[in-house]
Amino acid sequence: MKTDLMNTTAIDIKEFIAGQFPFNFLSEKALENLHSQLQFLRYRMGQMIVKSEVMPDHISIIYQGQVRLLGFDSRINRAVTLKLLEAGEVLGWISHIRGIACETAIASTEVICLNLAIPDFLALIKWETAFAEALHSHAALVEVYELLAAEFNRRADGANDLAQLARTSLEASVILSSQLKKISSKQLNPDFFWLVSSSSSPEFPVGSRLELDSKNTNFKLNTNIRLLGLPKSLLPEKIVPTLIPTASDFADIPYAPELNPETEPPKESKPKKYPHIYGRGPQEAALACLQMLSQYFNIPFRRDMLRRVVAKQMQHTNSLSLQFCGAVAELMGLTTQIVKVPAIALSRLQLPVMISWQDSFAIIYKNSKQELLIAVPEMGLIRRKVSNFAEIWGQAGEVLLLQPNKQTPKSRFSLRWFVPALRRYRRVLLEVLIASAIVQIFGLVNPLATQVIIDKVIVGNSPDSLEVFGIFLIVVAVVEAVLTAIRTQLFVDTTNRIDLSLGSEVINHLLRLPLSYFESRPVGELATRVQELEHIRQFLTGTALTVVMDAVFSIIYIGVMAIYSPVLTIVALATVPLFALLNLLVSPLMRRQLQEKAERNGQTHSYLVEVMAGMQTIKAQNLELRSRWQWQERYARYISAGFKTITTQTTASSVSNFLNKISNLLVLWVGAYLVLHQQLTLGQLIAFRILANYVTSPLLRLVQLWQD
């Protein structure tokens, strides 16, 4: 079919649809509304359009090109071609009518389809009676093939050509569906054999055969069922019977739910957020658009690597094209396609798409007949009417279609991956938190007891009380040590359980990955990544938990400090904003440097493992010197990355230590002034300094958190 998509009008599409089954049973009004619900989508040669394991989320009408319809023949354990579909054929409808994903179709050439979303399709079934009756009384080729295959499997017959037999039987087939009316034995023609195409009852397994005999001359099927009738003359006489309503050897096959035309169309899922990233200039705008796509599809975005790719392209050509952006998007794991469409046809495209926009790039997130939602890196999210958009973009232009596929990576590894394991042991971790809270409360005893000893015992010259306070402090120290030991034991036991659980999960996941995953990654890199899980677990159950506890109890300590002296509390907290600013500045830099260090370490370790594994080859080809040089080059990069990290961490630690000393000096300075003016006792000043250290110590550790 040589129809030019650029010249397609609403009238052309309406006429095309009205001539195709089952849309030729729609009313005139429904056909008018259908045009706005259809979406053009292009498929590459060899691309899967529908798959038998997945229920299709749209109905596809072939508008241009050829599609190969496949069926699986279990007798030879491979797929066979049922038919080469041309323009006008419809895919996806029989899966939803049967309630079973049964269709597999692959684009034989480049194909353009008109896609109708399933909610809109189900709505047509609900409101268009003639349309629903046509679907429920019409057999599909893949349906006939699948049921004939089940029949031949029962007969252990491998001689017949199933594909040819299915094509021959299709015209003579009869469909009886309880969606139209109740099925009784009187409707079953004895000259036909009847196969269960779909059923909601375990008494009638899908693929089983209803055998009419003298014992079953009058019955009614009080269940949702779809039967396929085929003339007995098409098959030999002797068939292994499957009686009704007895159980079948296929009873353990899971049943898909029957598609009910009265069921409401599925509700739309929660609206997606439309991310926006700012960027100016062709290079930054392209990176911003790619980052928006990564956030929209929830896939990793390796900014440094993509920035190098884009910068290199700018050096070679001094410009960036939509084709280049498509190549980069493919590198990110998306499936892309460049198409040229008129501006008025943008409302029928599957979103999001990337376009050229005023010497830059933009992402179209949402479309309708009235307006478009566009993410422009330099401007933000903007809305434009289609007419205004066409004035800027042009009456037609190139569009980059983007869709995820099975190989598209999901969002990169994050701390959320550990949440299920932590949640599983939440009770033990709660006990650890309670023990930590009690230890923190005992931490208040030291400054308060110190204050009493100085003010009451030393200044008040009361030696009799010294023994009481001394014994009290020893008891508190013993209790604190016991609680700390219990907490440590609970920690070790829990973390060992978490390690065992996560280790098993990682190995199971690795073993389930396809071979292509391992072929594209060095063995040493995978081993290094697995080893890093231990460090992350230690961080979560050790450092992170302690920092959280310190942060919570810092509020209590600050409250006690305010009781001593509000003025001195303000002085002690004066450096906190500087600590926060230091953390905000250092954390992103440390994160990038630590990531680079981990990557360099992985490359070095990976190369070493490969050298050890291939030592026989290296010795045979005299590659020792070259291998040593390459390892030294990788190791030098790792050392360099580590040096940068240590330099940044040392600088941040020095600044934080300086701020801590300034804070202590200010507290001592102002505190001494208050003591001299009788606004604070000496014991209160010393106790205040201890509490102030309890508050500032977590801030020092927070700056070093990224190093852990």
C-alpha cells in the first residue's frame, strides 16, 4: 500500500477504517469519534508488534507494510508462519476477546500501524452492540491454529501441516460464545467437533474438546465460555475423547479471565510527572533533553560519559542533529525511530518524543487536538496551541520516537534496594534503636554529674557526697557498657542475616541474567560490584543508623543547653550553618570522586582477573610486558582518582575541624564571661561544653559521611 502518511487526512483514515473488520460494524458516530483515538506508530523490520506472552495494550491496524503472523508448533518446538498480513488486518483483538495473550506478530517490512488503546477498544465493545457481536462470533486464524495444535497433541499426530490446516479450516469454522447467549447442546452441530477457546470454569479447560454422545444429549453451559466448531471432515475419525464435564489432563493449565464486555474500561493510572532540566546552548540543551528522558523512563543517566560523547560530536561537526540524539538515546537503552510527520499529526504520536526547537531541542510530553506540553531546556515546561506550534516548528518536521524495550536498564542501583531486607528485620533493628536511645540518655548523666561534682562537692566542700557520685557514675558506666555490648551483638547477628539474604538474592539474580549481560561486562567488574554491597550494608546498619540517632538526640541536647543558657546556646550553634554549607558543597563533589574511584578500581581489578584467567594465552604469545603496562596504566588512574578523593576529604575535614575549634573557643570565651558575671556556674559551663561536643560531633561526622 503506497499511501503517503504526510498526505493522510481524517477522511482518508475514516474510509480506511470503515472498510476493515471489525470496525465495519461500527456506527457512523463511533467512526467519527474513533479517528481522534487512533495513534500512528511505525515498526522496524523484525520488530515485535504483539507477543503471545504479553497481553497487548492496544489494537493495531496495519496501515502500511507487511506483518508475519506466527504460531508455535510444540511438535517441532519452533515458531511457524501462519500468514503474511497486509494492510487492513487487525492485531490484538482476539487476545482480549479470549482473555488469553495468544498472538505473536513481527514486522516483515517497515510497518505503519494505527493503534487504538485498549480502554477505547473495550468502550466500543460496551456501547456498540453490532461491533461486540461481530467480535464474539468471529474466529481468528491464530485461535484456530492454537486449538488444532492442542487437538493434534492429544492425538500424538505429527504428520499434518497445522498451519495449512488452520488456514483451510478458518472459513468453515463456527464460533459460539456465552457472551451473546447461553449455550446448550442443541446448538452444537453433531457434524462439528467443538473445542474450548476460552472458559472461566476449570471443568472446561482451554483447548479441551466437548464430545457429544448419548449421555450428554441435553445440557446447558452455565459459565462464560467460547467454543470453536470445526467440521469433522477436516480430521480423521479416531480422536482421543475429552468428555464433559470431567477433568482433563490439561486441568493444571492456568486460565486467563474471560473478557466481559460489561466490564468498565480500566482506569487511567496515576498521571506521570513531567521532568524538566535547564540547559542553554546546543550541547547543554541536548544533555538536558536526554536527562529528562532518563527521568521520565526511570533509566540511568551517565552524565560524564554522555557529556564526552556530545562534546566529541561538537568538535567533529560543530553541531548536533536529531539523528545523533537518537543514537545517544539508543546508547542509553531506548528504542528510537526518526519519522517525518505533519504538525497536525503530532496528536496521534506515542509520547514522549524529541524534536528540534529553535536551534535547540525539546521534549513533547503531552498532546491533544488543542495544545501540546513541551519541555524546552532554556524556558521550562510550556504549553502551545497546535497552530502556534506549527508557526514556530513548521508545518512538518522530523520527530524522534522513543520507547523502552526489554533490554532497557532500570533506574540505577540506590539505597532503596536494601529497604526490603531492612524491613524484614525491622523488629531487631527497633530493639537496636531502643538500646541506642537508652545509651544516648545515659550520655546526659556524664555532664550533669560533672556539674554537680564541681558545684556541690568541690566548690561546696562536701567530700561525703563524692563517694556517692563516684559509685553512681561507675554503675552508669557498667550499665552503658552492657547495653552497648547487647546492641553490638544484635547488630552483628542482624547484619549477618542481611548479608546472607542479600548475597543469595544477588547470586540468584546474576544466574537469571541472559548470557549477553555477561558477554558485555568483564568478570572482574562484576566481582568488584558484588564486593561493594558489603560496604553499603555496613554503611546502612552502622554509620547511617548512628548518624540518625545522633541527629535525633541533638535536638534533646540543644534543649538541655538552652535551659543552661539561651545566649550560650546561640553562640554554640553559630557555626552550624557553616557546617551545613560545607556539607552541601562537599557532598556532590565527594560523590562524583568516589564513584570515579570505584569505577577505576573495578577496571583495575577486572583487568587483573582477566590476566590471571588468560595467563596461558599471555605466556604463549609473550604478552607479559604489554599486560604489565596496561595494568600499570589502569592502576595509575585508580591511584590518581584516590588521591583526588583524599585531597577533597582532607580539605573538608580540616575546615570542619577549624569550625569545631572556633565553636569551642567561642563557647569558652562567652561562657567564662557569663561565669565571671555570676550568670553561670563553673560546673554548668563544663557541662555545657560537654553537651556542645555532643551536638557538634555528629556534624563533623556528617561531613565525612561520603567517605564512608
